[in-house]
Amino acid sequence: MTRIKVCGLTDSQEAKAVAEAGADAIGLVFAESPRKIDPHRARQIVQNLPPMVQTVGVFVNESVEEIRRIIDYCGLDLVQLHGEETPETCKDLAPRAIKAWRIRSQTDIQALLPYQEVVKAFLLDAWSPVAHGGTGETFDWSIANEAKSIISRPIILAGGLKPENVARAIRQVKPWAVDVSSGVENAPGKKNIGLVTDFIRRAVVD
């Protein structure tokens, strides 16, 4: 069964509604972004969630010390690293680290290999020349399949997912998890619970 992560939550009641709709994990963005959240509000969201829902902090080129401080203060389960973090940084954050990678071609897969012994999973997203976060665009999912055959860690599929294409993505890639943000929003950081529910229904049933 494919797990479902909804990223970019900024409101405690919305996060609770997303969890009650069936999300396995929620993402909280601490990097510069329209969805950026401060640690105090993130802590309130984490404390208000029902049990058995994982919380993932999203960071970009942040120091290990600051990430650890936020983990401890907010009670995060995992961290998702979207910058140029090294394998050594991921090792310092083990066993919580997920390394995000922007995919442009099959050659990008080789860059994952030095990380695979020090991360929990890889999140594969669409490539952008400027953005560290999500682009809202899909990429060639055959590359994700190629990654699955080469690396030994679970794959989280991201990039342009929405209710209309998530079932096809899961059938084609069979990822460990899917990650959605802009595909279920009314505006950055403001989730549409109807779209969230539809996304989860299609991810689980179709």
C-alpha cells in the first residue's frame, strides 16, 4: 500500500483535517517558501495531530544544529532535505533524514548512490534551475522506476501530483509513498480538504 504525505501545512485545524482524511504524514516547511512556518506554529500543529501520523520537517541548506533544535522543539519524526546537503549531513541526522532530489535525466540517479546508506528514503521531484522546493510539475516517471532498480532505499514520488494523475503515477512507479502539496491547494499553504480527500481516495482505491 502506497503511503501518502501532504506537504506545506500551515494551519493546525487543516493539518488535523488532512490527517483525518487519511494522510499518513504531513510536511512542515521551515525553508524560505510561501508555505514557510515558524517553529512555534509547527509545534502547535504537531501537538494537535491524532496519533500514528508522522511529521516531516522540510529544510534547505540549514545547519545540523538548527535542524536538531527544531526537531526537539516541535517533536518532528523525520526531516526532508531539499538543498545541497552532503551525505555527511544526512548521516549526522540519521535515522531521520530523507534526501530530496530534483530529477532531470537518468544520470541524476547516480548522484543518489553516496546517500543510500545514510538516509531513510529519497524523495524524487521535478528539476528546476532555481527552486529548491517543489515546482508543481511532473517529471519522467520512468526515471523513478530506474532509480528503484539501482538504489536500496524507498522512493517517495513528488512533483506535479494531483487527484487526476496520482493513481496513474502509483500504477507506473509503485513508490513507497507519494507527496502532494500544490495539487491539493486553494492557495500556497491553504489546503482544499475536498481535493485532499479525493487525492487520498484515488491513491488508495484506484
